[in-house]
Amino acid sequence: MNELSLHMLDVAQNSLSAGAANVRLSVCDDAQGIRRLSVEDDGCGMSEEMLRRVCSPFATSRTTRRVGLGIPLLKMAAELTGGGLSIESRQGQGTSVEARFVLGHIDCPPLGDMGGTMQLLIQQRPDIHFVYRRSVPGGGFELDTDELKTQLEEVPLDHPDVLAFIRQFVNEQEKQLVEVHE
Amino acid sequence: MKSLAELKAIREKARDSVVMRKENPNNIRVVVGMATCGIAAGARPVLQAFVEEVARRGLDNVIVTQTGCIGLCRLEPIVEVYVPGQEKVTYVKMTAEKVAKVVANHLVNGVVVDEYAIGSAQ
């Protein structure tokens, strides 16, 4: 995976299968050059036993076969830059995954098409409340599907024009954020 | 620059066409595998291309959805097309560039694109 936004899409799929009603994604860069990616949900969470094993490629909840690479790949990508990964989870309450990347490291992948990631998550599950928060030192923006719904009234979130808007909105805000603050 | 105020215009425009494609047994279903294997192989632009092409042509009998791992990770990105009354067609090693042809030939005109389908493409 060559974009951080692809990891976000992949990890967020786990929140959807965990039956979450609220999923918060965020990408926050701090003044020390650390980029924090996080996905938090209020889904079914994991048992302590699963939580201990979750970074192993041989831990998965799926039944088709016994490997799962989403979390191990994200962990590896983060560690390659000198960062790391942490997961907190409580059964019945939800899970939060945080990956830390060192921005200045040559192996740090670009953020990529985060608008596309949000567009496709919302296309898949317009019934879920998604929030995407992006911040850099001195600025930031947020996409909140509840806010979109208020504006849209009876028009559904997965209407093609709305999906196209979501992708463009996030990517244009990102571009502006980078231009203004770098 | 996009702002949330633009949603109002989308709302006004879309309001008339919100006869949503509810569960209709005659709908064609396009299913894109979006597990780790699919995403890593490039499924996101493929899915985006389907969403955009279907919207552009106004195909309101086509539903584009996502699924997990289809089980043939080495052939990802994989797209399955279900036309009611016909056998499922599995397209493998898809790219965004191949999508327009699948939409035009298969979804619109009912002709399977053999060269991208599993069997000939692998």
C-alpha cells in the first residue's frame, strides 16, 4: 500500500464489520513532525486475547482463511519510519487504532486520495456517522456526515453528486491546508 | 474551492431525481472486493471509476457495492457482475481504464467482456 489513505480505508473496513454506528477518522500532524492516523469506532470491540494477537498476520476474524494483513501492514509501514502503532479496545464498547508516522522519514508514504477514501466509506455505509478530522499545526478541517445530512435534507448521502462532492471537498481542503501551512 | 454551501445546489438539483434505486430484483449488481488484498492491488480507483461511470450514464438499474475478500487475492482487483437471470461474471486484475468498457459492453449492452473475465484474463 503506497498511500496512507489506503491504510485508513482498510482499517476503517474493520470498524464497519464491527457493527459501529460512529466512526471517527483523523490525520493530525504535530509541530514535532509526527503524523498521527487514527480510526476510532463504537463497534463490538475485541477480547483481550484477540487484542494481544491482533498485530500478528495470523490473527483474523474472518472465516475464509487464517491470515489478516491489514493491521500488520499498517504497523510495518509506521515502524519503517521510526513510528509505531497502538490499539485500544474494549469488548462491547469499541476500538481505536492509532499509527504514528515520522513525516520527515524517506519511507513515510504520502497521504494520498483521502477524499476517495471518505467517498467510498460513505458510499458503502451511508447509514453510519462518519467524521474525518484533519489538522496541521495552525489549521485544520472536518467532514461530518451529520452536518452533510442536515444540508441535504431528503437527498441521500450516497447520491452520485454528493459522493463526488465529498471527494473533491476533502481533497481541495487538504491541498489548501498544505499550501497555507507549509 | 468546495464549501458545504454547495450542497444546497446539489439538493435542489437532486430532489427531483430522488426516486432511489431501492431493492429491485431486476437491478444489476456490481460488487468490488475491498479487503486488504483488493485495496493494496488498486481496487479503490476501480470502485471509484464504476461509481462515476454509472452515475455519468445515469444507469439507475445498476447498484455498485463493496465486499470483503473474494478469495483469489492474486487476481485482485476483482469485480463480480450479477445480471438477474444470468450466471455471475468475475472480472479480474481490473483497472480504472478497463471500467468504461465493462460498463458500456456488459452493463449497458449485455455483452460480457471476455478478455477481462476470469478464465481468459489470468
